[in-house]
Amino acid sequence: MKGIILHGGHGTRLRPLTHTGPKQLIPIANKPISQYVLEDLRNSGITDIAIILGDVLPEKVKSYYDDGSKFDVKITYITQEKPAGIAHAVGLAEDFVGENPFVVYLGDNMLKGGISKYVQEFQKENSDAIVLLCKVENPQQFGVAEFDKEGNIVRLIEKPKKPPSNYALTGIYFFKPPIFKMIKKLKPSWRGELEITEAIQNLLDEGYRVSHRIVEGWWKDTGTVEDIIEANILVLDELEPRIEGKVEDKFSVQGRVAIEKNAHVKKGALIRGPAIIGENSILEENVYVGPYTSIGNNVKVIKGEIENSIIMDNCTIEINTKIIDSIIGANSEVITNQKGPKGHRLLVGENSKIIF
């Protein structure tokens, strides 16, 4: 069985973070979102993986994942020249897939518990496709399933104004090769894209067997800043505490906190978990890191308070106030030169400098 990770899209709702790299490389608890996807495939026994690259700095993806060997997988890169829809991206992988069954996994999706059991079920049963569904409060924003009285899927609709159900497609699909024949029949939708929902609908209309599963636990489509911060909360909620760096005073660490190698938490600093402090990062005295905060690698927090936020690699924070509900892009400086208000909500792109 093979795996396909979709790593394209412009991530317009995440600008300016996506001006300098693909949205799938934004870290959740100090790990790129798409790495969770890759590791889920690997842990499910799928090690031959294609990554479909978009046109937003694809070299960053190749630099990070390389040939996949450091993740114990084999990676093939396929380029989608421009965003033309999920079905178009899947169609590009026909030669890679050959006659094998395969999984398509959107690189900005996260699923608690992973896909291992669904992989096993797909290999055992006689379905031509399995789609994973999740009950959501805002089905208008997703592809949505319609069911008959027996609970079978009869129709899939992309972003319907009047949803027939609250069950959304999660962006994780299990296919056999007939899907490629269905994709070739598609015409661009009103969005100018080849829709995977229409390709699956073609399977249904031509008598192929399409099954579904309702996912257990949480699922996140990390398409917005709020989604990413919420995903960070969900992942940190399951954090295994560990201290591999230096903590000068044991009372500086409260709750479930991970301190990575060569990180240094000085006496007088306070970390309340769940939180993670990346490699080679330094927290000076009187610094406060509150719950649900991820501090990346090589970060210096000289002064200030941070809570429910993501600070990416190589940042410097020196403030007289509190950062809350924020994402700070890599290589940024956030500095206060005068007394400011109690808190700021920030979305800062890479290589930025902010002085309050």
C-alpha cells in the first residue's frame, strides 16, 4: 500500500506565515504539521510515500524531508505546477501508485489516534474507496456526505449552502486505482478546480463500492490561525513530560512540560504546562511561559510572559507585557522599548522585527 501527502495550496488564510513557506511546515508542538501526517502513514505500515508539492517554496519541503530516510520512509516528489484541486493532485500520482491501493492524506490535517486501523480495514474489505468523516458544526465549509435510510453514502457535495448532514470529509481518503479513471472524466468546478468529491461521486454513480468511517477523537483541518492554535492545544494536552535540558530550579517547571536537549531554564523563570521548550532555547529569570505554549529551537526569551502561543525557531522575545493567542514566525524579534498594554495578539511572519 502506498501513501500520498498533498503539500500544496497557497495558505492565503495564514498569511503572512505562508509568504515564506508552505502552510504544512508550520509547527505544532515544535513539529511540522505534515510530519505528523508522514509519521501516521509510517506507523500504519506505509513507507513508500509521494509528496505532491505546490508552488510555495517547494525547496523547503525537500530540504526538510529529503529522501525520507531519516523518517524511515522512501519519499518521491511530484510537482503540481499550480493549485488545480485535490483530484488533480491525486491524478498526478497515477504512475507512482501503479496497481496498488493507496491513502491520500492532506498535509495540513491532523487526526487523533491516526489511520492505522482504517488501513487494516481497507486491506481486508472489498471497497474501492473509504472516506473518513467527522461530525462538524460548520459543514458549509467542507465537503459533506449525504446518506440514504440505510446509512450508506449516496452523494458528496463540496461546500454546500444547505448541507444534507453534519458529516464532513476529513481530507483522508483510501482509494484503489479506479479512482484515476474517475478523475480523468472531471471538468473544473466553479472554483476552477478538479474536485475529489466529484471523483468519488463518479465512483458511486458507476457502481463502485464507497464505504465510510466516522473518526473517533478529534480531527483538525489547520487552515486558519485559530485552527493551528487549537491543534497546538490538542497536541500539548497529550504531551509526555521530559527534561533533557538544564533547569536551574526544579520549581521553575509545573505540570506537563518537555524541555529539549541543550535548552536552559534559568532560576526565577516559570513554565506552567502543558508546554514545550525546544533545543538550545534559553528562558531567562522572571520569564513566564504559560499553558499551551510551544517555544521552538534556538529561541531566547529574555523578558516577558507568553501564553497559548507558538514561537517558532530562532526568535528573540524581550517584552514588558504578555503575548497571548499568537503565532510568531521564525527568525523574528519581539521587543518592548516602553511600557505597553497588558497583552497583544500577534500573527508575525518570518524574519520580522516588532518594537512596541
